[in-house]
Amino acid sequence: MKPVLAAMWGVLAVMATACGGDDDDEDRQALIAQGKDIFRFDTFGDEAKWTDTLRMHEVIATSVDPTTALAVGLKVDADALPQSLKDGITDGSVDLTSPATTVALLKLNAIVGMKGEVETVNNVDQLKRVGITCALCHSTVDNSFAAGMGKRLDGWPNRDLDPGAIIALSPALTDAEKAVFNSWGKGRYDPRFNVDGLSKPVVIPPAYGLADIHKITFTGDGDEIAYWNRYVAVTQMGGLGTFSDQRLSLTITNGAQDLVSSKLPALQAYQLSLAAPAAPAGSFDTAAAARGKLLFEGQAQCMTCHSGTLFTDANQKLHPPSDSVAEPETPSYAARSATKMYRTSPLKGAWQHPPYLHDGSAATLADVVEVYNTRRSLGLNAEEVADLEQYLKSL
């Protein structure tokens, strides 16, 4: 009997483990789903900044029509639009030059990364409050319905977005402040300007392909995405909560509530679930990419830093500004960070997010290769530069 009982207990143990595994997976999927909702729609109470301080609801209601919104890189989630509105956009009966249409889109939760509180008074929609979400900078759309309108692509950096130009619309800013914000340009943002008063914007980074990478910002300040999510939510978005880092001698608290901390685990789980997009079929020369791979692993010395399956040594070390081909000058962007160093950027999905290098100084992947070729004296000829570019486009 004992062997039989032992076998039965063994089967029960396996079943319990399997059931527990299913439960764990269900819990993980639920956490990811919660994080997706936070990423897309949670403002962390930052209406206090965007409405009460910057008065952006006034600007939107009077001056920001959909045509203007699209021009500064805002995107529209086509799946949030009723068919009647889609038909009106297609046939031209919906006025895309009216701010009232923008308010209607906000009411539908259709503007990616923006959340509006809209009240209907005497049959007129009035925008009372507005805030922003993570998706404003770190999502775009596939343009499947129209330019700037389509299905969401979470984690893809919105390099069409001009955050500085949007902020500069605020009537609460001085002309000098507006000039700084307007100088940044599309796809660039300085997440330290309001902390140290310097203006040295970096490109908006992707929020995909971060699984198993422990240093997820250009300067590797935190070991988890949650560090940067808290930093951005509190110090940049204006969410209600506290961010503190002794290395920066910085503590910022907004409001008496904490609407950030409890949401960080789910938000991180969702971001870690976002894989880097594969290169589209036919978007690169496969034969050239094969030759480029050999150069990447050999003469070009790329694997010295862009190592392993993650194409980065960020989990092992950070690099001093003197190692950067983009910005070794003083003061470097890294000098304003907690680490004073740079991480090696992972390369998966690099085809998707030009311009390149943390400051956006390389317009194309070919430009990136040429910068390294020149400043590292790699000795690559024009054909080899082109082959290496094709390999990078394939990742």
C-alpha cells in the first residue's frame, strides 16, 4: 500500500503544483491587464499640474483643434471612435478645425495619453479638467485609419510628439519659459529641466523590450522600471505622490495623497510584457544583414558593449561620458543624473525609433554606424557601413 499511497501523493503534488502554476499565471495576467489600464488611462492625479497650474484645459477648449493636435504629434485611438464619427471624419462632415471636436475626442478617451473630464451643460460639452498618462510619450498608433489615427502601439516612443510645444501653450508660463520648451523639437524631452534648470533634451525612449534588463534609462539611474515610473509620474507628470533620491539630493512631494506607489507593480508588469517589434518583412537586405552580422561581431567591435541576446551590457556595468560617441562634452546629460554614467542601449527594435543616440544626433542607423566608424577609427568602407546598417535594421 505504501508505494501506492506514495504514488498517489506524488500525483496530487504534481496536480497541486500545476494548479498553483495556473493560478500564478492568471494572477500575472491580471496584473498585466491592470498595468495596461494604468499605462493608458491613469493620470496619478496630475490634473493638479495640467489643469490647476498650467491651465491646459482652457487652451484646449479654445485653441487646440484636432488638426493642431495632430500637428504637434498627438495621436487618436481609432478603436475608441464610434462608427458615426469615423464616417464623419472620412466624408469631411466632422470639423477637424474646431476645438469642440477635440473636446469630443477627449470625452471618448480617444486621444492617446490624455484624459479629460467633460461635462455637458445646456447640450454643450465643456472641458473641466485634463491630465496626461504614460501613453502620451510612450505610445503611438499604426495610422490604419488616417494619419495620426489608428490602433494603439503601446511602448513605441512617440517621436512625432512635440512635448515642449504642447507645454509652451500654457498661459501660465513666461515668454522665456515658453522659448525653452519650444526649442526642444519633436520626439525630444528633458526630464530634468524642471529639477536643475538646464535644458538638454533627449529623445523619448521606447518602453518595450525591457524584460530582463535592469538598467532601463539612458543613465541607468534605477534598477527597475518602477524607479523611472515614479520619477516621471511625480516630477514630470505632476502626479500625487513622492519621489526621493539621495544621490540627486532630491525629494519632491505633490499633494497629501499617494496615487502612484500602489500602481507601480502593475505598471511595471505591463511594460515588461511589451516585446520589441520585429523588423517588417522586406524592410532590410537579408544578404547584406548577414555580412553586417559578421562585422558586428568582429571588426566593428559592437559586441564589446552590445553583448548577448539583450544586445547590452547594462546589467553588468555603466559607462563614463568619455565612452559616449554622442556626447562626451561637458556638461553631459549624464552629469545631471544620479549615476553620472551611461548605459549601453539595447538594439532590439532599433529599426522602429529614429533618430538615434540619446540626444537624437544620428538621423538614421547608417548615421550611427558612420559616427562610430569615424570616432572609433573602425576602418569600415562604404559597403561595410551599409552592411552593418542592414544588420541593425534586422534586429
